[in-house]
Amino acid sequence: MAGQVYNMIQQVITQKGRGNLVIENSVRTKMYLKGIAVDKYTAVSPDDPATIKKVREVAKEFGIIV
């Protein structure tokens, strides 16, 4: 299913940020530091199991279930 990584990334950013742009940018930065190129993924990007695992790990650190 294409776009799953993109959807997961957006879900983590919006849930943790809650509309606060500073927090959303901090979440994006943390994802980049963890090896997830946030801007690389779109709704039609192919899904990569390794990236999905990384996104789930970051979400878990933030206390978010995706």
C-alpha cells in the first residue's frame, strides 16, 4: 500500500504538535535525526518496512500509537 509511511509521519507530527508549529518542526527535526527524511515521502511513495519501523519507534518515544 503506497503512502503508508507518509500517513504515519503526518499522524505523528499532528498528534504530537497539536497545532503548535514549533513543536511540529521539532518533531520533524527529531525524525531527520533518526534517519527519516520527512520531506522525501508523499502520498504515492512506496512503503519501506525499515522506515515504517523507524517511524513507529519515534512515535513510541512520543507516546503515540500509529
